[in-house]
Amino acid sequence: MFFIIAGIQPKKNALESTPRQCPSCGLSQAWLKRQDHYLSLFFIPLFRVKKGAPFLECGSCGHLASESGEPFQTHGVPDFQCPNCRMPVEPNYRYCPHCGKSMS
């Protein structure tokens, strides 16, 4: 008998090697990233199953913005971030859909 551990997991990928200016704090520490979802076998990402949208993430203040520098629009949902990965999530989530960690 043997076990296979497989699943889908998110992974942030840096898209550029040079930082941009953060629209919130003004420091040049905003990196263009994309969060893709990968099929993993034994926690090793094998291939991408879903390609995410590019976004800016500041390494200094943690501000998240679209690629053009505009803040994320939550379409009527109050601004609420995961305390671990700082991605925008709905306030009633118990676990983050991006990193999978508990919201408490």
C-alpha cells in the first residue's frame, strides 16, 4: 500500500527583476508579481493549471495594487486582507483562498 499526496497550490511568481515605485509609500520596493496555481505532487509544483492576473506588491508597506498602480477594486466588499499573504479576501472567510492559512 502506498499514498499519493497531490493537490492544487498557489505560488507567487516575480515577473520583473527591477522594482517599481509603490503608489502608497513612494519607495521603489513594489514588485510586479502574479499568483498562479499549480498541480503539485508530494508538495512539488509540477505544472500550472491557472494563470493569475499581474499585481504590484510593495515589500516595504505591503500595499497591493493592479499592474497600472491603481488599488484593487473589491466590488462592494469591504477592504480586508489576509494577515499572512496580504491578498484581498472577503471578511467572512475562515481560511485564505490564496495561501490556505487561517484568517485568525
